[in-house]
Amino acid sequence: MAVRQIRVLGDEILTKKCKPVKEVNARILELIDDMFETMYDSSGVGLAASQVGVLKQIVVMDVGPREDSKGEGGAATGPNGRTQTAVVLINPEILEQDGTDTAMEGCLSVPGKSGQVTRFASVKVRAYDTEMKPFEIDATGLLARCIQHECDHLNGRMYVELVEGDLVDNETEAQE
């Protein structure tokens, strides 16, 4: 596993649509492992393949508690050192969406900034796992927000296009 470079706002690859994954091979599995390592190394909760320069419809997420999250404890560790809350979505498709939820949102491709974004409060997504078996997830809260955010990346769209008002500097927000 390796930490890959995260592409940042202004990089043309972030505006491109990702292509579906036809089969999961050793290279795709290595990419997924690298994506998790990169996401954890950057203290993120989600990462799309385009953010590491690969135009494939792959998303990794982990919205579970972390051991370094102010004493709140951590989730159990599963295969490849990932927490039990780690999720891989290959070729995700949002099937249903309902309600609205407005909250602050950030992105590893826009470091140090965040902004208020309104998204659907709940979503149902269909995707494939690493064995190309289909599954569905009904999500609310942070998981629903993360799914929508990362699926936007797969379509060449970034959250800054949805920000209501101005982007804020995270360091300034933390001091207030």
C-alpha cells in the first residue's frame, strides 16, 4: 500500500467523468488499498479515484469513529487494516434520494477550506464490491453526504460548485 498524491482544485482531471470498472484485478485492488491509505493519512472520510488521478468509478469511505477523535474510541479493524465501517463502492449509482440536509462540508482536494452545502438527507445507492457483486446501501447523515460528495467527483463535479455563500478557512473557523 502507498499514499498517493491527492489532486487539488484546478487540476483538470477533477473535472472529468470517470469510466465504469469492468473487472476487479490486482491493479484495481492495489488502487483501492492505496486510496484507503491516502484517505486515512489525510484524515478524510471519503475519496474518489479521480482525486488520486485515476478516472475509474471507485469510491472509498469510512465515516466511523477514529481512535484519534478526542477519546471517542475507534471502530474494530477488519481486512487489510481497515475499520469495520470502511466501504468500497465500485460503479455506484444513486437510486433514490429524499429530504434535505444543510451542513458544512470539506474536501481533500480543497485543503483547508469548507463551505455550507445542501444535499439530500437520505440516499439509496447501488454499487459493486471488490468481487463485482452488486449491493445496495440506504444511507442517512454523514454517510449519505459522503456518498453524494464522492459520486459528484466521479462525474467531474466538486462541492465548491454547490457552496452556499463563501468558502471559509478551516483554521479561522476553529479559532472562533
